[in-house]
Amino acid sequence: MTDPAIPRIDPARLLADLQALGRVGALEGGGVCRLALTDADRLGREWTLGRMRELGMQVSVDAIGNAVGVYPGLHDLPPVMIGSHIDTVRTGGLYDGNYGVLAGLEVVAALREAGLRPLRPVAVAFFTNEEGARFQPDMMGSLVYVGGLALDEALATRAIDGPTVGEELARIGWRGDAPVGAPAVDCFVELHIEQGPVLDRRGLQIGVVEGVQGISWTEFTIEGTSNHAGTTPMEMRHDAGLVAARIAVRAREIAGEVGGGQLATVGAIELRPNLVNVIANRAVFTVDLRHTDEAALARAEDLLFAFAEQAAGEEGVRCARRSLARFAPVRFDPLVVDLVEEEARALGLTHQRMASGAGHDAQMLARVCPAGMIFVPSVGGLSHNVREHTHPEDLAHGARVLLRAVLRLANRPL
Ligand code: HGY
Ligand code: MN
Ligand code: MN
């Protein structure tokens, strides 16, 4: 169903951009590592800003490194923004975040080639530290953009490897001078790979995303007593490693007990002194809990925290915890959700409504404007894995839905 009034996406150009950006921070054997504010991230930022400039966009960078390119409309109004991220986890793929930003640039390229000026401007943004892997919380840049986290607090946040956000922004030269939160956004659309198995398993082409599930990240620090593995009777031990392991097992059990899609992950763990013949005196580890229902997520937290105290008491160790991220579930605005669904249907693409399991910048922009998301399938539901893959035809389908949705939003009556 091609409508002559709608410009055409160039799938080959989009794919070439994804592969070009994927070469920045490329890992031996495949995949990408561009942890937030590292030199690899700097190079990815420079490449992407260069593409914005090639498209004649007016670019700005704010004090936390969020970058926005604007394609002017007929009227100087708040833009319809397309956004996502280009930082990755340590075992990242070509598509997580990058696809949404580069498809946004492909939309602008198509508008430009057609000489089309929507009523409203169209902006394309990449936000700092969406992944939250090096600095927590995740979606940090977009959270600051919408006023959900004070700039100073974000800049003072320390990385898991030492430096602060402010120090790293200065080091890579990306502490911009644009005011945070500018430009104000009319509405926001994020195109992203699903990163889960739903669309792939059902053979569907488009996910019409209705919202994002709640996220709870906690760091536990267990302090015990190091001692000799060969001379310390079991009843004399204060083993931080054991308590960490028990909490990890209990987190998995809680996911089953709470149910309804409750998720629990222990992704990072560090024992000290981490030696084969020494009882660990310190364990630092993270627990990631997620649920679409806020009450269920809170219950999972209560069960976990109570067990941690109990297990620590039984072993005679100290247990401290701090929250790294806590976001309630988010519902997207029907204005955007319904329109994404209509455009998927208009293109004859198979689709379904669904929630997002992963966090996204769209959930933050939803605090200040109508926001929504479009998903395309992830092969095998794989992501945050170097073998992350989405078929080229699905990448093109998603970009076409994005173009049509953004055009309709940008041309809404003033
Ligand atoms: O953790 C997340 O869901 C996202 O990848 N930041
Ligand atoms: Mn992402
Ligand atoms: Mn991610």
C-alpha cells in the first residue's frame, strides 16, 4: 500500500548506517561495546552527530550530553521527536537503541529528499546513558531531560569503574551548553527492537507498545569475616559469599511466587578477596526486579529485602542495600499508540499491542508529552547479546511505520 504523498524509506541506506555505526566499538567476533561516556561512546556520538549535520539538521548538545538534531517544519513549534540511544551494554548488538536513532535520521533523509516540510519540526535525539550499565540509573539522560533527575545529581553519579558522569562528559568533550530539556517536545515516538520473544514466536511484524513495565534495581553489600577455607569449622563461618548466593536463589523463587510475569535477575556479583581458599568477607551484587504491575513489584521487593535480612542474621553478617533505579510502570498516550496501530494496519503489517519488558527513553519522555513506541521482532528474542539480530525486512517495516506515524503527528491541525 504505497501512498504517493508519503516519501520512501531507503532500507539499504538504513542498513548501511547501522553497520557503519556498528563498526564503532565493534567486538572481536561480532557485537558492539560502547559503554556510556567511554571513548567508544564518544566516537559513536561523533559519527551520529556527523550524520545529523550531513542532513542539514540544527544540532544541540545539552549539559548531560543529550544530542538533538532538528529538521525544521513550516512553523517554529515544539518538534515531534524521534529518539533512543547509542550507548550499549558490554555485550551489545547492532540494533538496541541504534536502530531507533538511525531510523529517525532515515525518516529525515526521506522527508528532505521529497522536499517535504511538515507543519511541525521533526527532531531526532540520542540520550546519554540509556543502558545504565556503567552508571545507574538507566535512562539517565532522558530522565534529566524531563526534569526527573537533577542535573547536578546525575553529574555526580559514580561509574562502576570509578569516575563520575561529569568527569567523563568533560573527558570526552560532550558536556554541551544547550539548556537541559530543550527543545520542549510536542510528542515522542521511539522505534526499537523488542528484545524479547513475543513477536518472533508469533510471527508478527510490528509491536504496538502500550507501556513499559516497572523496574527495581538494588545493590546489596554483604560484610562477613574472611577466614581460612581449610581450618574454619562450618558453624564458625560468617560467609558473605554464601548469603549472596542464598539471596540470588531466593530472588528466582520470588519471581515464581509473585508470578504474573515477575522477573528477577542477579547480573553483577563481586566477592572479596575472591580467592579459592578464603571465605569471602564481602559480596557486592545487584538484583533487577521487573513487573508490569506496581503492587506486584513492590511485593517482590518486600519479600526479597526481608529474606536478605533474615539470611544475613542467620550467618552473622551485615547486609546493606541501596537502590540503583526504581521506576513505576508507564502507560503510553493513546494518541500515539492508536496512531502507530493505524499505520501498521495501513501498511498491511501483522501487529499486536504489547508492553515493553525493557526500559526505554520513551518512558521518560512520557512524563512531559504524549509518547509511544514501535517494536520490530528480535530473532530468538535475543538482546544484550552479541548475536542480537533483526531481519532487514523487519527493520524496513518498522522505519515505514515510524515515518508515517511521525508525519501524521507532525501534521496534526495546529
Ligand atoms: O535495562 C533496560 O531495560 C534497558 O536496557 N536500559
Ligand atoms: Mn535500548
Ligand atoms: Mn539495552
